[in-house]
Amino acid sequence: MIRLAEVARRHAPSSERFGDLLVKFDRLYLETGERAALLEALVVDRGHPQRFFIQLAARDGGVMVRCDPLTDPEKTAGVKHALALAAHRLRFDCGGRYGSTNIAEYLIPEAGRGGGGTV
């Protein structure tokens, strides 16, 4: 099972460039009860910047990854790529597997990782 306290402990700000796309993750805010977290994100897609939070919410045996509804960015390919990258980092750092998703075409392949929970 993926624990958000462990995710917060391992988190480090990062940025990655994919051609004309820049995805940057900055601070991660863990909710007091450790059942939810917000990941500060910046996506610059062909010169169009969007700042938003990615919501991480503990669910039955896993973590749901989605755009925080209060920051609600335009759901561009760059934003979907950022969500997929955040899910991949969870999987890589803490184990698990991808669950049901509406961004399957953006997910980074599992490449033989074992499962400890759903991301």
C-alpha cells in the first residue's frame, strides 16, 4: 500500500523537459491526517504556462491522482502528461500499479515493477 507520508518524505522538487513541454513539480503539501496531499505543478506547453495543484488522495489500497478542482487547469496534453508523470513517480518511489484512468495514452509503462497498491 502506498502511504502519502512516505511520498511526502521522498518528494524533491524537479523539472523535466520533453521537447516544447516543461513539467515542473515544486512543493508537496501533506494533509494533517495523511490521507491527501497537494503537489504544486507548472506546465509550460509551447509557451503557454499553467500553474495548478495535483491532488493525491488515499483510496482503497491506492492513491488517486487528479487535478485539484480549485485550480482546474485547461486539460491540455501537457497537463495530462504532468498527471501521468506524477503517477509514475508514485509508482517508482513507492511501488504499485496503475488503476483505471482516462489518461492511459500518457502513462509511462510499468516496465516490470511489482505491485503494492493502485496508483
